Amino acid sequence: MQTAPLQQTQAQIRVNAFIRSVYNWMAIGLALTGGIAYLVSTNLNILMTVQKMFWPLAILTIGMVWFLSARVHKLQATTATALFLAYAALNGLTLSWIFIAYTSNSIATTFFICSATFAASSVYGMVTKKDLTGMGQFMMMGLIGIIIATLVNLFLRSSGLQMIISYVGVIIFVGLTAYDTQKIKHMAMSQPADLESGTVRKGAIMGALSLYLDFLNMFIMLLHIFGGRD
């Protein structure tokens, strides 16, 4: 019969393994997005084709993330993983423009700023004893406002409004990072003992998707603020 300390240790090992899996998949998704974006930006023909198909690709990426979020529990773990990687790859296509619009130094600097900000927010979400549910709901309302303002600015093309959106967006995604990290921590505690099960993999993929979106959107907002134009 297992003693209580041993059971607690095994439970903590499972929690740590799940959280590690989430961050590993997030890193893989970000690396795939960044790698494809850079490669596309180095080929003018592919870049022009992507720009011509930007809106269909953008709509497809939105559809994919919605489908994955809504249907993940009914999908096979391998299918959920493939969809996540495909989504990350499509984002690489649609974000290839940043390597043309901004200098390499400013992209690298912004990436490190984003990484440090994301890490601090995620650590806070992991260690805080405060329930961040209320803050998360407030940030989600703010995110809806940011999306509406961004759509309006597609027609206004106001640099001032874009800067306001970017600053507010950074605050929102800092909050969402902390909130999503806390959700992932709670999710880790409720995972089954079999770490190789499809349920655990799908949970890790969904956690990775949440943090991937937080990081990517924070990076884009920070790039609008700190990015140097070519």
C-alpha cells in the first residue's frame, strides 16, 4: 500500500510532466511558425502568392483554431496534434510579412522582450494563490474590444489607433497568459495517471494552443510598438 508522501510525489511528477508537455508543444508550434514565416519571406514568388491569398488563409486559420477548440474532445489525439501543427504552419504563411516590414534586429529584440514578458506572466500564473478567473473573464472582454477596434482600423488605417490597440493588447495578453497558465496548472492536477493516454495528449495540445496564441499575439502587439521599419 502506497504511503501518502509517495502518492503526493507521484502526483507531482504527473503534474510536472503534463506542464512540461504543454510548453514543449507550444515551443514546437512557435518554432514552426517562425521557421515557415522566415523561409517564405526569402522567396519572393511564394511571398507574393501568400499575400494574394492572405484573406482566405486568415479565414482558414481562424476556422482551424475554432474547430480544434470546439471539437478536440471528439478527435483522436494524433488528429488534434496534426491540426495544431497545421495551424502553426498556416500562421507562418500569414506572418511572413513581418520579415519584410520590419528590420531583423527589431524582430529579434521584440522577440526577447516578448519572451521575458511572457515568462514573467506565466510564472505569476503558476505560483500565485489568487484565483485569476475574474481577471481572465475581464481580459476576454477586452480581447473582444481589441478585435472590434482592429477590424474598424482596417478601414480607418489610423496609426494612432493602431498604437493604442497595441499597448492595450499587450496588457490584455499579459493578463491572459497568467490566467491561461493557472488554468493549465489546474488542468494538470486533474489528468489521468496514464501520461501516454490520448486524453492527456489532447489536454496538452489545448494548453499549448492557449499559450501559443497568447505569445504570438503579444509578440505582434509588441512588434507594432518596438518594431523598426525597413
